[in-house]
Amino acid sequence: MGLAPSRCLFRPRAPAISGERRDSRKRERCEGDEMQHTSRKRGGGSIHRSRKRERTISSCTSPRLSFLSPHPTFNCENRYELDVWTEVARYLDGKDLIRLALVNRWFHRLIGEETIWKHVCLRDLQVPTPQHVSFPWKQIYASALDGSHSYCFRQREKHLDWMRIGSFFLDSPFVLLTETLALPKKLPQPGDDPERSIQITGTCLLTNARTGIWIADLQLVRCPVCNLNTCEGTMQVLDARHAELFLEEGYRRGSWEYEDLAFHRIEKPSTAAVGGIFDLTYLSSLSTAGVLDWKSWIGQPNDWQPKARLAIHAVAVNTNLQPNDGLHVRFQAMRNGSGDGEVVSIRISQQLI
């Protein structure tokens, strides 16, 4: 058993001492008695709290005081903090990045890094990395994802409604345009007349499209034949543009215009209005095959809702039609200059006759 604390245990008589020293010794004895009272029996022996340990604990800084102390100022030279917040920023969208940049100057400099906006842009657009871009990634991100479309800048009065399809990637300048998803066995070749190619095969080939990221929208606009607001005629447009188009000075000035590539008048009832844009190099790829497998995504014959299918290197739309007398199909392209400039925007439109 552990010894119970007691003051009647035999102790040698202490020599006589002065009053001051007597009081000091008395306090020490009281402290010793308190320590004995705190002893506990464990495993057959007594465990006593150490006075030295108590002094050590009492002299430590309180964790609460450390928690309440001011956070150190963020420092761009601190590689650890920089790497951590750079990684965090990669998981935020554009709006959250802007909010974070407003916290202080340190975050403003961090969020201004090109690598962050490049990662976020490619992540949200889900496209490969282009070989070259002409504008900062922050501007490309805003231009591609701020909700703008081509009719915001031109022919706004003609615009009725639109749907963002998504983004795709042109890895080569050879682009196949088509009004049908049942492709002909013999495809058009470079140098073929687009008008004749459309009449024969329903397809035509562009040979100088700008490579990189493209944005695709499905537009619904008023009939272009007249300017009457009461006209109920509408036109479906597959509208695709290079991701940097809205940043180009030539486009913003209005000096770049759409040119007609070909017209095609289908003077018989049509079951659907179709438009497709394909990177010719990847026409036989598995992802593009999913777009060409039109039966799997166009919907039932009585489903009049427009449908779209997107792949890494292709995009297509299909709208099932009610009984009609035919379609008027129009192919257009915009170049970044006159003559043989790069194609930076494409439109395939269908209007009921």
C-alpha cells in the first residue's frame, strides 16, 4: 500500500531557527504535504507530480496566446507559401480568382501569374495546350467564358436566342464543313470549288483555318431576307470562332467581315437541319466517330429540341424538323485580313424555304 500522508511520522527534531527562516520552512513543509496528498497508487507504487515539471509547464507560453497572435505578412519570397497558394488557385474558377486577387497586394501579384490563368483556362475549356497564343491567358479566359457570342458585337437586332455548345481544338488548318453527318465516300480535296463541292457532296474544305482553341455556339436569329420585326422566320446557325477572335483589333473595329463560301438550296422536304465542323486530320479518330454516329444523339423524330455533340476535334448540331418544303443552307467564313488570311470564324446556317 502507498503510505497515507501523515504528520505523525517520526522526524528528527529541527534546530532552532529565526522567525523569518521558520516561516520559510513552514511554507516548504506545507508544499510537501500537498504533494503527498496528490500521490496515487499505480502498479503497486506511488507516482508523485514533480515540482520541477510543474514549474516547467507553468513557464510555457499558452497555446491560446500563440493562436491569437497576428498572422505573418504574406511574402512572395516565401517559396512554400507561394507554392501552396498557387496550387489552391488552380482549383478556383475565374470569379473566385478575381475575389482572391482583391485580398491584398501579395495575392494580387500571385493571381496575376500567367501559369495560373493558363491552367484554369485549359481546365475549364477541356482542350489541349496550343502551341502559341497572341494574348495573355487571363484575357483569353474572359473572352471565352464571359458569356459573349458573335451576335453581341454585330447584328444584335437579329439575334433571338443561343446555346453554348463548348470548345474544341483545331490541330491542323484543314477543316471539313458539312451539312450532313452521313459523309460521302469521296471527300473534297484542297483546291476544289466549295460551291460545286457542296452541291455534289454536301461538304466543303477550308485549307487555312487558324489552329488552336475554338468556341462553338448554336444561334437562333431572325430571317435575314427582311428587316421586319413581325417576321416569324428564323434561322439556325452553327457559329464557331477562334478563342482569341474577340480580342483582335481588326474584329473589334469591324474591318473583318464574313464572306460567303457556298449556298445550297435543298428543294425537297428535309427531316433535320444539320451542321458540322471537323479537323480533317482527326476525321477517323475515336472521339470524332462519336460525333459521326448521329443516330446515338440526335433524339427521336418527334423531338424538336436542338441537339449538339462535341469532341476534341469536332462539333456538330442537329435539329429535327416538322414537315417542310426544304432548306436553304449557307456556308460562311471570316478571315483575319483580305485574300488568303487565316480563317478565324465559321458559320453554317439553315433556313426553311
